Amino acid sequence: MNKLISDDHVLPRPVERLPEYANAKSRQALAERIVDAFGLGSTSANAIANAVVDPSAVRKAIGDPIDPEVEKIAVPGGTLLGIRTTVWARRITPDPRNPRTLPSRRHPFAVEPGTAGDDAKFRPVPEPRTAESAPSQIAELVVDIESRHHLNWAAQQAAGYVLAENDWRTSIASQGVMEAVWLVATTYEHSDGSAPVTAVTTAEGSSRITSVHDLLGVRSSDIPYDDNDAKLRTHIRKLNEALDRGPTREDLIALRCERVPALILIGFRPHPSGNTGFPTAIKSMVALRHVDPPKPWGEGPENESLADEVLDELYRRDIISATERDYYAGTCTRSEAKAAHLSDDPAVRAAQIVRLFTVPDDRVEEAVRVAVTSQSTRKRITSKLANELATALILRAVADDPAKTDQVRRYMRHSFAKSVHRSPWQSTVRTSEQMVRDALTEVRQSIGNETIDDPGPNSLELSVRAAYALVVSGRLNADRGSANNAQPDRRTPGEVLDAMRRSIQGVHQLGQALIDFAEQRPIRAVSEDGQVKVLDDGTGELMVNDIYLRGEFPPPGRARAPRPGDTPVDRYHNRLGALGAAVEALEKAFVDVAAVVGDDGRPLVETRGADPRSCSAWREQLDKIDEELIVWSRTFKRVYGSSAVVSGPTRDGDDAGSFEEADDDVEVRNGWDRPEDAMEGAD
């Protein structure tokens, strides 16, 4: 999915020719109908009519002025009346006192206007009110400003805040505005003696119109003062001509943004016994969306919905069959899956789902993008989202209580490392034993070859399958935070699994997790040769948990957790761990020396240096250690690499043999050998 990470993640909406700007007669007829039906003043009615793309259609929709056809919106205190239509973006303006900016405003009591920075150049624009001579239920607002400069300043302040905090430009550039903005005829009265101006203004702040105007290069505060019909007609004609001859990217954006769906609030009917006015009714309507909106779905339901849409889109494009869609969606039973020749093992199903969302296939990526952006134009199509959608489908095989399932979901989405997205691998139906055998061969080859950076696809598939077993069983967790957290490190589950699949013991442990989970028993710890570990007191077998796995399979260079036993092998591993911890401490001490800064701001070690005799002695010691480390590495490759014969335990409990050197053409055996394992699995 990493190829889809870009600003152009949303499929562009097709464009079409713009209609001509309506003639004056048609606009005047609509304005008169608005005055007759709703009692608005002629100035407000004209502003609305001038903004509407198709005045004739709106006039017909209103119908009889005595009983107009309008949308009724219930709010506390009464009913708002609205008309749904399409308006010209260059004839409407966003609210210069966008409510999102309220907490950041600097009020005169705190800062004298004009005495501080630009954010206190003027007083904040006050709350809108109704006209003094108009009834409180008439759908017109009045805003008092000092001057045109005051309005321009307020609009710039609001736009700067909105574009930083709620930027819709990327989405709108590809899709245009899709949901109606709420508009109200608003008159701006100037205290400097300038004539009042009226513009159709957004009622809810409208980050979307701010983004539209930025894309179009329009200064919002100029709109109330601009009524040049000829200029708008010329602009529309030029855009249509550009569309005919082949539009540029900027032309396409403009064609999508010039028209905006709108709900124009045109009247208010208060309750008979109430005294609510139109400004309060507007605030109530806005609050129902922004202050007290419906509770968001949350990540779980959101990703569930998106994942279902992805499956439907993959089916529509004939990438998966109807049976596979039901299988991935979890809507078929395990017996039905088996009858359809699909695996009834939830770990195998999980790996198949992960591969579906990570396969480097342009058709799949396009289907995912179409499905996701059909519901959310601002959600990025990333590897993180792919993990979340895969997790939503994977967990449909889990029947725990909702709280436990939600915890598993939060851990599972971090269980697929970068290599799962970037490295080639396939999801097969091989048995766990077969997968371990193939993964061990890969790991030994990688140990013996410094040119191999990744063990290979078999260990990768094994780790993806085992992620299901370990996370669902609660044996591997994500970062649990810093409070009362005994985790040795904060690696994601995917990073822990990636470390496990790169070692022989880790591959055995991944396989053991799958075997034990399938047998519905606690997952047991195993040694390097695949033998199940027992407790020190011999009273039982050692079980794995998150702390054990992180300590037993640390990142490269980190010390392993100390082993409690006192056998030579235990002491050997503990001494290696102590060496790793000492190297970490050495590196930290080296960095700490360079961090000591003198009065001149430079590290003292750069200006004073260190005793040459000590430096020589340290280098000699490090050279000796370096030479021995090279020998140790070569020995490890010889013993555990691709040329090793491993006489490990069988699944029937045979005693473990020892590691021996062998030629490359000798059969490699391991702890999963059984006669029935000789059968090949199906890819």
C-alpha cells in the first residue's frame, strides 16, 4: 500500500461545463419571490438570488408564496426554513468570526486594539444580530464592523486559523464540496460611515468555503463589495473554453470549486409560546452539528465499514469471488469455508487477509483507494490504514467480549512489520510444521550469507500467522505505556515478530505458538533446538508472555533477558547478555563524554582531547574484542548456518541430538520432523 501515499490519494471527480451566470431578469424574479414568501428585505433577497446558480429552478421550487415549499429543520425554540440549491462560490463568503477561532481571540479588555501584534489589530468581530427594524424571526443577520479593513483583517485571521487546523484543500481540489454549506443573508454595517453591504455568509464558519476561496485565489472579504456580473460571466466563459481545449490542473480545480451545494436559511418559525429569535436558532442549528453532534463511531466501527466497502469493491472489480468475499468478511461458517476449499484455520485466514491488503497489485490498490475515499476523502491510503482494515476483518474470527476484542484490535494493527508490506511473500495453506521446516532453511541460509538481508518469504508468512495466535491469546502486546509497565522495550508486536523470524529459536517459537494455539492450550516456550522448556523447579512447562518474548528476542545488539538456570549453556547466554549490556553502556559513556560542553559552546573533548596513552590502551582492547567477535560470528554461521545438521526433538518427544557440521547436500532436519510431514502443502 505504500505506493499510494501521496496528496492525490482521492480519485478526482469528473468535471463538466459550467452554466452561464443567470441573467438579471431571472435573478430579479427570484428575489421578488423570496421577498413575497419569506418577508426578507430586498437587499438580502437580491444577495441570495445573485448567488444562486439556477434562479428559475429555485423560484419554481418555492412555489406559492402563500405556502412555499421549503425544507423544515427543527431546532430548540422553533423551525428553520431552508432551500437546497447550488450557489456560485464567488458570491458567498465564509463567516469572518468563525467559531473555531473563539478561544484564540484577543479581547480589548486584555489587549488594547492596535497596541499589540497583528492578531489584536482590531476588536474581534461581534456576534451577529437582527436588524433593529426587522422582526426577530426574519432570516437576516447584521454584523457591526468598523470598516472594510476591519472585515478584511477578521477574514484573514479566520482563514489563517482554519487552513492550519481544519484544512480541506486537498480533498476539495479532487472532489469539490460535496456536502451543503449553510448560508444566511448577512449585512455588514460600518461605523466609519461607509454604506452597508450584504453578502450570503456561511452560518457554521465553513472551513470548506475558506478552502475553496484559497484554491480559487479569491479574497473572501472582497465578496460583499463586488457585484461585477460581467467579470463573473467572463471568468465562467474562459473556464469552459479551457475545458474544451484541454484544461490544466488549475482549470480542473476551478471547475470543481466554482459551484457549491448549499442550504440557504430563508425563514424561521418560532414556537407560539417562545421568544427565540433567528440568531439564536442559527446558533442552535450549528451547535447540533459542532457542539453536541452524534457520538463518532470510533476507529473500530469506522474501519469495519471501510473494510466491508473494500471487499465489495474488490468483488465488483472481479479481483475476488463472492465466496472469497464472504470468507474474508467472516459471514460464512468454518465448515462452509472448508467445503469451499478455503482454510478453516483462523491464523491462515488472517495471513490471507493481510496479504490481500499488502500485495503490490495496482488493481487492488486502486480498489482500496476507491472504497476508502468513497467514505472519507481525508483519510490517507497508507500502510497503517491497510493494517487497520486487515485487522477489522481478521477479528471477525474472534468471539471474545467486546472489551477484550477491542484490546486485541489495538494490538493486532501493530503486528505487521514494514517487511510484510515491502517484501515478497505469499499466503499458503501449508501446515505449521511444514512452514517451520521451510523457514528454518531460510534462516540458516541467511545466517551463512552476509549478502542476505531478509531470511525470506517463508519466515515472513510464519510470523504473520503467528501474530494471530500470539496477540489473540494475549501473549504479545503493543506498547502499554509508561505507567506500571514492565515491558523490556517499546517495540511494536510487528517488530518483535520480525526479530523472532530471523533466528532459529524464534522460528521454532513461532511454530510452537501456532501448534499450541490450534490445540487450545497455553503457548509454551521452546529452546534453540525446539524443545519445550521446563520450569527451574521441574514442576511444569514454561509458558510465554509478552515480557518473555521481548526479553528472549531483543533487537540486534541488545542483551537478552538473563536465564535463571545454572547450566553451562545458561551461564554462556547470560555472559553474552552481560557483554551486550556492557557494549550499550560503553556506547552511552562515549556519547556522554562528547555531550560535555565548555564555556565556548563546544564539546570539551574536541578542545581538550583525551590522554593518548588511555586512548591507545582502549583501542588495543577494542581491537582484541573486535577480532574475537569476528571469530565468534564465523563459528555461529558454521554451526547454525545452512551447512548445519540439526538433530532436534521430534513432535513425539524424542531426545534432542546435537548440532553437527555437515555438507550442503545433506538433508536438513529439525524439531518438526514426522512421517506425515513429508507431504507437501498446497500453495
